Amino acid sequence: MKLFNNSYELDYPWNQVTAANWNKYPNEVSTHVVAVDVLRREVKDSGNVLVTERLITVQQNIPRWLIFLLGSTQNVSYVREVSTVNLQDKTLTLKSCNLNYVNLLKVFETVQYTPHPKDPLDRTLFKQEAQISACTGCNVSKKLTNTMEDWSIKRFCDNAKKGKIGFNSVLRLSNEETSNYK
Amino acid sequence: MGNIMSSSFAPECTELKKKYDSCFNEWYTEKFLKGKSIENECSKEWDNYIKCVDRNLVKSGIKPALDEARKEAPFENGGDLNKD
């Protein structure tokens, strides 16, 4: 199992960031996310909490050695995400895991957006953690398990970099359209 | 709002999704964030969209993996979406 951690600041207020979160895709950078669907959505706690389950469709080329392991050239995969917006705590938490090839690779991700402690009205803190485990349900060498985990961490890291640039471009756009969030 | 909206995994649901998303986005910024709403008001758009999604989850074979993940659901104990 390998861990990935990442955090950065966004120069937009928390309310605006949570609204833009629903429109993060498509963006010009994260082109691997080809579709986003809402599967369930509930308002709770007298309108203070919004829970959403989504299906994220990802299409990205995979290396030849992995095609061999998967026994498939299919490069579409699905991620299930459950998110909670809490207006009282001012948190948006997104938790996700891949749906296919789970015996070969499991990627659990947690993302949290909170108002920046030093500048809560104007900036937002982004924190991301991922836990990547290869071959929880298959029988391959330790070396291959490590190779797969290293490859996944690298890809995850590349996608996270794209995510940051892409989300900033979506936020810039949303900022031009409205200044109605404060 | 002039945001570009994402497609559905099922092309036939994309139009319905865009209608739902535009209703939801408006509700989210104008009502939910301002603490003015205790329910999601886009029920007509939602019903049309989710019917399409549910049908296509089965048709495309994603449903079994999704059900399995929901059952396992290690991360949503606090999310309460598990109470089917």
C-alpha cells in the first residue's frame, strides 16, 4: 500500500469553491474525466447538509504491461464518489474509490475543502489524500505489486496536478460570471 | 449560468443531465448556500434524468460493480446514503 498527500490554497471563497466543484469537469486540462453523473442526492439536517453520490467516468491510456495484466484493452474506468457539504462546519468532503479492476488496484481518495484559517472569507484550503493498494485479490510477485503501485502513484500525482490547474480555470470562469457568493 | 456542463456516461442521458444540472446549480448557489432551502427543488428534472441513468447503469453492466461498492461503502458511514 502506498500513500499520496497533497494540499494547496485556492484564492476563492469557500462557498464559491463548493459551487464550482459541481462544474469542475469538463475542463481543458483534466481531459481524462469524460463524464460525471449524479446517482443520489439528499438534503439533510434542516438544509445544512447536502450528500451526493456520483459516478465519474475516466478514459486514459494504459501502458502495454498493464493491458497484459488486465487482460483487456478497455481504457474506460469508473469511480464512485460520495460527497458531503456541511454548511455548519463549512466543509466539503469527497470520498471516492474505483469501481472496476478492484482486485488489481484499489484507489481510495479523500478530498476536503475548508475555509483558509488565516483568510476564511477569501481563500480556501484544499487537502487530498489517497491510499493506493495493488493486487489485494491477485497472486503476483511483490516486485510487480510495487511496480503497479509506483505507476499508480505517478499517474495519480499527474492527474492531481492537472486537477489543480483545471479547477483554477473553472473557478476563474465562475468568478467572471458572478460575484454573488459572499 | 454559462458554465460548460459535463456529459453523462450514457450519451442518451446528457441532455436530461444538463437540464438537471442547470436547475441544481441555480438552487445550490441561490438557495442551499444561503440557507434558504430544506429540500432539493429540481425534482422534475431529477426524475427524468435518474430514470435514464438507472436504465443505462443496467444496460452498460456497471450496476453490479456499483452495488458491490455501495455494500462495501467503507467511507460513507457518516454519509447516510446507505439506507436503501
